[in-house]
Amino acid sequence: MSACVEIPQCVELKPSTKKEAEGVLHINVINKCDYDLIVFLQIRDKQNQLLYSTSIDLKASEEKSVEVSMNLTNAAAISGEWSLKGTSLKLPLKEIPLNP
């Protein structure tokens, strides 16, 4: 008999831009779980070429903000992975399209 384990969506991404800060993408990264996590973010262009990547350590229920200075007209999507701190299992983040 096999068992199914439901994995919670622990990471929420909230990207935004501001008119006064042209060429800067703000990404709020929110840990919605009670575990320490590592989040690996990637921004790719329409040809799937990597434009930016970073990793962020988040304590349980913590929120951090990342600012990325770049030509946003080329950016197509934010994606990445997250894992529980101290483990090697990486789970995909929900991809967020930019400039739809």
C-alpha cells in the first residue's frame, strides 16, 4: 500500500515595479510555513536565457524583499525552487510571468 504526502506551498512571490524606480523589479519572498527555507530565484527572458539568479535564506514565517536592476522588457518569468534548510530535496516554485 502506498501513501501520499501533500507538500505545502511554503513560498509566495509578489513581484512589483514602481514608476519612480524604473528598471527595478521588487520581489517580496514570503515563507508561509513554520520551517526555515532556502529559496532559489531565477529570472529568464523569452528565449529561456538566465538573466538573474540568487538564493535567499528565510526563517520560519519570514518575509524578505529583493531588488533587481535590469531591463525589464526582456524579462519573461520568475521561477525557481525552494527547499527545507539542511535538505537536498528541491521543490519548484510556481512560475510568475512578467510582461505578459
